[in-house]
Amino acid sequence: MKSATARKTDICSVIVTYHPDAGFSNRIMHLRDQVGGLVVVDNNSGSAERGALRQLSSEHGVHLIFNSENLGIGAALNQGVCWAAEEGYTWVLTLDQDSVVANDMVSTLASVYEELPEKENLAIIGSNYRDSNGGKLFISADRGDQRSWQEVKTVITSGSLVSLAAYSALGPFREEFFMDCVDLEYCLRARSHGFRIIVTRKPLMDHALGATTMHRLLWKRTGTSNHLPVRRYYMARNHVVLMREYIFREPLWVLRMVYSLLKSGILFLLFEQNRILKLKCSAMGLFDGLASNCGRRLS
């Protein structure tokens, strides 16, 4: 795969919205001048929220795609990526609606790309981030490594600079996953085809992983995400599907996911509200994942 440049004019940001809050427009302002184009794909928000998006579009040249129903993260990302490709962009910067980006996000991502010794098989440059709830970094500083990046197995959707050449080779985001693990699946698929996933060491955004609350468990404090029951369904189902598909290709990743899911389940049963409903949704997701049934859609 031929390498490309990663200049501002080559990059279009794709943001999927679903009932964005009043601060969304201000967050966009941290990004708009950093990229060549920006497209917002709205998954059937309310009329007032769409009105605010239209005003944002008219004032700042943001392209809008309105869906008449919630198509999920994967489908909306694919819509935005297709528009960016048709407009001639070679990279897309995918972002969540609630992420707060640094003023030098894109220039840092571009400099990391220039630093890479082998660019041909790069799929994604992810952004290191600080958890808005607890301040924890996704990638901690490694004083023994002077590189501005680190190779990883997966990165999250938000802050990911996605190569459209790699996207063309790999195919679209997995739409039947709907709202969870879309990013994980794409990264694992890329790795299985010989592509690389890297992440910046420098934190480039603040990003919330759920509505975290802190609690004391035995001798230490720990956090739980307080995801809605519907999220618990998709988290269980889609993780199980991925673990079944990648158990032999990514065994260490699968073991980490098993541990993470068990820990998360114990924490929500101990500390969260609606725990019985969340347990039922998780069990339903587990069974659907084991059966590779991705046709069921909860909302």
C-alpha cells in the first residue's frame, strides 16, 4: 500500500452524534481549524438538537448527514467515511461527540506519521487520552522509549486517524455491532491482515469512559462505569463474538478481555443501580454472542 501525506488538507473529521449536549458546538471549535473538512452524521437526534447542528453547519462549514433512525456507530461512521472519500480526503479523524480535543491534536498526529519509519501498512494512528472522570492516561509515559508513538493491538474510535487506503483494503466498519466494539473489531481485523495500529504517547484529548463513580472495594478504591442496560447487552454480545473469532490469533487480548468483562460485571453488581436488568441484558448478550446472533437490536 502506497504511503500518503497527513497534512491538514488531507484530513476530514467524522463525528457521529446522538442527542449531543449544548457544549458540542464549543468542542467542535477546538477541531474545526485543524482539519480540511468536517462531517457530522446524526443518528436521529431531536428537532432542537438538529436545529443546533444546522446552525453549526451554516456558521462553520460543517457537512451534515441526517439519519431518520439510529443506525448505530458503525453505519454512521461508514457514511461519514464514504463522504470524505468522495471529497478526495485520504484520512479521516473519527471522534466521539463528547471528547475534548487538544489544539495541537492534528499537528501531533501528523508529526507522528512523519516519524514512522514504515508507513505502508499503517491502518490507524490513535490518540492517547486522559479519562475525564479519573484523569488516568490510556498510555502511561515510558521514559525508556523516546519515540512519540507506541504500537498497540487496539485503539478507541475517538481520536483515531484512519487511513482511507487501509479502509479501502479492509472494508467498512462492522455495522451489526451497532454501538460497542466497532473500534476493537476494526483494529483486530486490520492486524489480522498485516496492518499496524499505533497510538501517540502524548495525550491529545479528554475522553469519558462512561459515567464513572468511585467506590471502595476491600483495601482499595475502584471505579465502575454505570453504563445503561442496553450498553451492557452490546458489550457482552460483541466482546464474546470477537473473543470467539480471535481466540487463536489474539489469545493474550482475549484473556485480557475475559478478565475485564468479569471485573466489570462484578463491579456493576456490587455498586450500580438497575443491576438486575443489567444482569439480564448481559446474559442475553452473552447467549447471543455465543450463538453469533448479531441480528437482535436493543434500544
